[in-house]
Amino acid sequence: MTKYFLSRPHLVFAALIGFSVLGVVGFFSIPRDLFPPADRPQVAVVTVEPGASARYVADHVSAIIERQLYTINGVRRVYSTSNDGFSIVTAEFNYGKPIAEAKTDAANALTKIQNLLPADIQAPSVYEITSYTPPVIVLSLSPRPGSKLDLADLRYMAENYIKPELLKAGNVSNVDVFGGFQKEINIFVDNTKLAGLRLTTQDVAAALKLGNKDMPMGIVINQASQNVFRLLTEAADISQLGDISVTPAVKLKDVAVVAYGIKDPPASLYRGNGKQGIALAIQRPYGGAVLDTINSVNKLVPELKKRFPQLDIQTADSQEELVKLSNSNMIDALRDAIIFTSLVIFIFLADLPLTIIAGLSIPFVYLATIGIMWLLGIGFNIVSLTGIILALGMLVDDAIVILENIKRHHQELGKSAERAAIDGTEEVMLVVFGGTLATAVILLPLLFVGDYPEKIFRPLAGTLMIAVLVSYVVSITFIPIVARKFMSLGGGKGFKFEGRLNAWMEAVLAPLKAFYINLNRYMMERRSLRLAFILPLFMLFAVSLRVILPLEGRDLMPPMDTGIAKVKVALASNTPIWKVNERAAELEKYIYGLGDIRSVSTAIGTEPGVFTVAGGTPYQLLMTVHFVNRFDRKEDIWALEGKIRDFARGLPGVKYADVYDFGAAAFSSIVANVDATLSGPSIKDLDTAGKSVMEAMAATKGLKSYSRSWDTDSLETDFRIDKLKCALYGVTPGGVAGQVAQGLAGVVSSVLTVPNETGLMIKVIEKADLRDRVGKFGSYLVATPKGFIPLAAMGNFVDSTEPTVITRQGMQYTLDVYGYRSTFPITHIMESFEAAMKKFTLPEGVTLKQTGDIDIMMNTTLRMLGAIAMGIVILYLVLVPLFGSWKAPAAIVIAIPLGAIGGAWSLLLADKHVCVPAIMGFVLLGSIIVKNSILLIDFIQAYERDGKDLKTAIYDSITVRTRPILMTAFATSVGMVPIALEWAIGLERLSPLAIVSIGGLILGTFLTLVYVPYFYYLMASGPKAGRAE
């Protein structure tokens, strides 16, 4: 095969150039993101019931929808949040469920329960929630000084002018407008004045509904023409509404004040970069790239600023800097890795031309890999780019083995350049393929491990598999052709400094080779001490796994300093939203005083159906703070979070203050690192249990803050109606409630149409000064058959406390107690929490389950360990036919733990935790150890076939393979240095992978040259051992 390629260099170079061009095109076309999408598909059902309490919504809306959603195929769990006035029920599906199908199934399920839901609800809406739901950029709109625009005008402009332009910008799937101040037309009435005219709020609303409406009356047809016949009574502007007749003698303007206003009370407020404003949260299309959407928006913003000079349009939240910087830094890290690796190759080879050949192969391999990634739909993100960097050590491994063997045939065996290229390549071609195949089969199960680890590490494993396979093809085609040419031109003579470098390397390597040979000789000649040689090794392996790894602690993913902090603050229940806004302004002022701020986005409250920007209840705020990147500031993100947390706790009225780093959780559905979910049938018992868990959280080591999902301190007023009095006055309790609700919450009766814009809702409502205190409704006049009766005459007012919101999961009430950390390992936190919880006994019927990081971490760890075990089994079965032996592959597989020892201790020395990337590092480490072991044993068997005895074959194999094995180990290690030292934003997430690999290679390579030959010797039984038994 080598001779075939050597005789057809034009074919080889044409193919390489073709794939390189494909790679160049792919490099500029591949979508760039921060991380691969990993969220499970979810659909949320939002149901609005104006005026309803959270408890009523939970029992009469959420619970019914939950039960129905559980009937959908593929549902993993269903959970809900019930607020005053609306319900959000979320169904989370298993991976593999198409989101469009999930949404359709949910919509169909809702049609079956329409008759079970309250009659006064608004039609439920179904929304998709995926990894593409969070906004990639949030624009803040605020009025410029002197513009005379209020925030209601601003929101109206955002909805009718700015949003349509953004939707047309391209690469934009949706734009959510957030920030209260929804403009509407208010018809302010006085209940007492209406009663004096024997009218009610409903009478006014009915008059508006009929009097502000264009009505078709039919079509007039004759032989000559066809005409539409209609009645036009719809108001063209707000001034015409006052002339609508309520009765023949009373016009609307006689009993009401017609005015522009805003939806009252506002459910949400927004602040962008320290200014009160309106948010425009922009989403990318499903499957779209972050930067594509951001670039489209950034291109449009200058045009919007010119077109609307009265608006101050700023970016308050964006992933642009993070994604661009992380990708750029990753490319820089790749460059540094190539330089370091090339230097190591040159030092070990001591041959500049051969080093240049190895260096020239790298661009071909990378470009071909990128081209294939593009064709397979693998995008650029921190995970896939890490795979490319990690592949560097593996791809030069093939080139090193072949180059070093060609050089040996040319210089030591005295062969011609062409014969050395052919024989040197063919001698190791099969075994190099075996190493490549071994790497691929170890990685293969990770492509199908399922659930979260598959979503995260499939791009990495897939990229590595592509790279090693491409590397093998380049190594057996490009390397021999170019090596032959270089050796022909050089005549076998090198530069003087190469000779000196080679002599220095031999001076270093000769004692090492002698050490390995003498140590193997000593071990092989002392049969009685075999157990003494092997037992300490496996004891060290056991200590590393059972003592060192637990000592380090475990995480799902390591903490990452993205430069983005999330600030979640809850004030005392019943705090008005305007007061929360004041506290937000105070907090923003302090944060800007810290310096190094890029932007601040603050959301207060929530709006039904908006999942991109939200603060929670009206007394909660969620702030997203962008600092400059960690390379340009002195303090890390956790120190800054601590300062913000301490200040926020000191603000008047603050109940909880949680500050955590962006990306702290693996999924968007994981709210906190520690999430103790209490479930039970009684809200009272859950509240009691929640207090115990809060005490345990306070005693838990490693937590920086803790909070509850709800408290039972929301003051509510119940009207206890006297049913006998209702009967006396000839009304029903429902009729009374309906009349009062129309005055307090208002009733939307009509719409003022605005051409080409969103119409303005017309709401009939009691005057604001008549409904700002519950006590004022005692004199509210209720229409009855016996006249207008004050509300207080039909019952009495009773104050009570209720949950601020009500949460449910698994068709039971739930209470979540959240714990937030900085960098402390999650397993140590859980150990401390469990010890603290032993002091408490939960009420009967209440159960506690951990649904934070620990839950997904345990599932992920088990899946990855299963994949590793499967990979080892497949590896062994692949090696058996390769070596024609059952024993030789066993010696190789037994060598895998050798690297794991070094990996475990390196994590301890680097102060890193065991996590999913670290486990992936053990996988990669094992594949490299296996490749080196294959080369070592293959040469032993080759020397045996030449007639040498087993011991001599082992000694000669060590002599020949020490240099390339060490070269592979050091080249791979230095290639991982940029990852281990976290030279790019986001590499904190993957540095444990590199640390495990580097530490494991340093110790594993030493142990490989000692124990792999020894294990092979123990399994062999003579000169012909190792071949087919």
C-alpha cells in the first residue's frame, strides 16, 4: 500500500488539498457557540386567570393540566408554578422527543380537559423551552433626555416599531418585550356615582362592547352590482369613546373618565445598564448559532438609532463577547499547543527536516477534520475545540511513530530514502492502525452513552475520532512521500546542531533505557517476588480510587469564571414592585462602583408567556451582571459575587440574596447547585419541613447562600360572605364576587383599533383612589334585586397568610430549598448537608429528594462508567484478532489503570475536583496508554518472530520504543498545557480533563515501560508466546 501511494504523489496531494479547501470553507461557515445544546426538550403551558389566588390556580388549573400532561408519551416529569393570576405547567421530556411533536402533543392534551378548567380562564398557551430559548442578546430601550416619551410610549414603540424590524433582521426567531408599562385605555368609573344612576360596571362595559364595534349586516346583490352593507360605530380615536351611550340619557363621558394609561398593577419592570426602560429579548432560531443572530441584530441597531433618535438603545445582556473571546482564545491555545508540540518533536527527533514534515502534516489533518465536522453538523464550541486541541497529541503520535521508524531504517539500517520510507511505514502501519482503532473503540461508547453526557461529550468524542482517523490516513500517505523527498535531498546528513542535540538526547535517554531494561530484568528473574512487584501497584491504584478521588470531591461540571454573575434578590412578601425597583437601583449603583462592568440587565417580576427575561414574583428581581473577562480584572468572579451578596443582604427589606455565576447549573431547569425538593400533600407540613431544611442549609459547609422557593407570609384578605344575607338580597356569592372583581381588576370590554399596529385594550375599572385599600371595598355597592347594598353588609373581611407562589411536581405540592456555592465540591456539600439533616425529622407524608447537581451527577457518572467498561470490552475484542492472541491484549488492558493512578494524584495536586471532564480525561489517557502498549508489545512479538528469546525481545523493544513512547507522551502533554492552564475563557470547564491526561501520562508512561513488558512476560510461556494459541 505504501508503495502505491509513493508512486502516486499527485493523487495524495490532490486529495489533501481538496479536503483542506473543504476545511477552509468549513472554518468560516461552522456555527460558533459557547457550549453544545444540552437541555432536555420542554413545553410550558401558561394559563391566565385574572384575579385568582395562587392556591386557587394551583388546585383548579395547574393540578388538572399536570395530570393530563403526564399522559403524553416520552414525558420525564411535570412540574408547575402557580402565581396569583396565572399558572405555568412545564412538561420535561426525555432526550429524543422532537420539540415540535412535544408541543403538538401538549396542545392536543389540553383539548381533552377544557370542560374541567374554570370558565373564566384565558385560553392556555403552549410554549417551547429548549437550549435555544434563552435570549442571545437583550436590548434596553430608554427615552433620551428631552424626548418627552414616558415608558408606556416606549413599550408601545418597542412592540409596534422595533420588534417587527428585529423579526425581519434574519436569524431571529422571536422577540419578547418585557418591562410592564403596557399601554391601554382606561375607563375610570365611580361605583357610587354609577349606583346613583342604577348602573354597574358591567353596564358600562356592555355599552362599550356594543357601541365601539363595526358590524357587517350582509351583502346586497343585484344584476348590476354587489355591495357589502355594514354598520360603522367603531371609534377612530379616544375622544370618540366618551360619546358612546350607556343609556338613552347617559353618555360614557357623564359617568367615567376616559384616559390613556398602563396596565395596573404592572406585573414587571425592567432596568438596563442602570436606566429604567423596556427590554427586547431576542432569541435565535431552533438549531441556530448564537453569533449569527447577534451579528444580524448588531447590524440593524445603528439603523434603528438613526430612525428613532429619541430612543436610547443599548445592549444590556449579550453572549457575543463570551462566545467570540472563548473561540478566539481557543484558537490561540491551539496555536500554542502546535508550537509546543513541534518543539518537543524536534527535541526528541533531533532532526529538523523530519520535524518540519510532522509540522506540515498538522494543517492537513486539522483542515480535513474541520471540513468533516462541518459536513456532519458539528459546530465550534468549547467542547469541540477542546477535542481539536486534544487531538493534536494523538495525531502527531501517528506521524511520530512512522517518522521515527523511517529515520531508523534510513540511518541505522542504512537503507535508501525510498526503501526506508516503504519499509519503515509498512513495519508499523498495521500496529499504528491498531492504536488508532483502539482509540476509536474506546471513544465509541461515549457517542451513545445517552442523556446529559452524550449531549456534552459527543462533539468532543466525535471530533477526536474524526481527527485520529484522518491523522492515520495522512500519516501513511503524506508522511512517507515527503520524508522520502527530504531524505533524498539531504543525503542522510543533518545539521551540526542536530547531531549535538541527538547526542544530548541519547545521553538523557540511554540511562533511562538502561534503567527500564535492568528493572525488567530484575523483576523477571525473581519469580518469588512477583506478588511483591504487582501488589503495591494495585494497592496504589485502589488507594487512588478509594481515598484520593473521594478526598478531592466530585462535581458534575467544574466552576467556570465566565465574567457573568446572576443576582437573585427577594424582598419581603407584599413589597410593592416600585419599592423593589428602588432597591434594584441601589444595588446597581453599588455594582457599578466595583468597576470592570460591561453591562447590567435587571428584571423585576414576570409576564405570562415570557421565558427569556423574568425576575420571579413582583417582589423579586434577577440581575445579570457582565464584568470584563477574567484576564482583564484582578478579582475572580466568586470574590465579586461575595461582595455583591453581602451588600444585597444589607438592603432594607431583603429576605434572600443569592449570587451565583452564569452557567453554574448543567441545565436551565436546575435552579441551584443544591436543590432539596420537599414533596407532600399538605402545604402546612411542607412549610414546617422547609424551616428544618433551611436550618440544615445554614449548617452546611461550602454554601454561600440559601433560600426557599416560597414562604407562607403573603398577606391576603378573604371576604367571608354570609350566604343567608345573599339569599335575602336575591344574589349569589358568585354574582357578588363578579361585580367586585369588575371594579377591582377591571373588565376589558373592547379594543381601540390602530391601523398596522397592535390595538389598545379598553378596560373599565374603578378609579385608582377608590381601590388602593381593601377596607374601601366595604362600601362598594353591589347591585341586587332589592337595590344597591354595601359589600360589608353581606359579610366580613378576614386577613390571612398564604404561600407567595405554589409549586407542584409529581402531582404533589412541593417546596424547594436552594443552596448556592462558589467552588466547593458538591459531594462534600452533600455530605455536610446530610449530616446536618440528621438532627431533624420531617413531618409524616413529607419526602425529601435532591434534584440539583447531585442528581444528574450520579446518573451521568454511572452512564460514563458503563461506557468506559463497554469500551474496554470492545477494545479487548478488537485487539484479540489484531495480535492473534488472548493473552497479549490482556497485558494491554491491564495497563490501563497505570495512567489512572497519575491522573488521580494530579487532580489532587492541582486542587481540582473529580467531574465529568475529568472522567473523560481518564478515557483519553487510557487510549494513549493503550496505543503505547500496542507499539511496545508489537515490537516484542516482531523480535520473537525474528528468533530472539522472550527476554531479549523485551529488552530490544524497550531500547527501540522508549524514545517514541516518551516523545508521544511529552508531545501530547505539552499540547494539553493551554487547556490545563486555562488559557481560554471557558477552559475552566475542561481543564480537569487535561490535568488528568498530563499527570496520568507522566506516571503512566513510566509505569508502561516497566509493567507492560512485565505483564506480557508473565502471560507468555516461551519464544513463540504472544502469537495465536
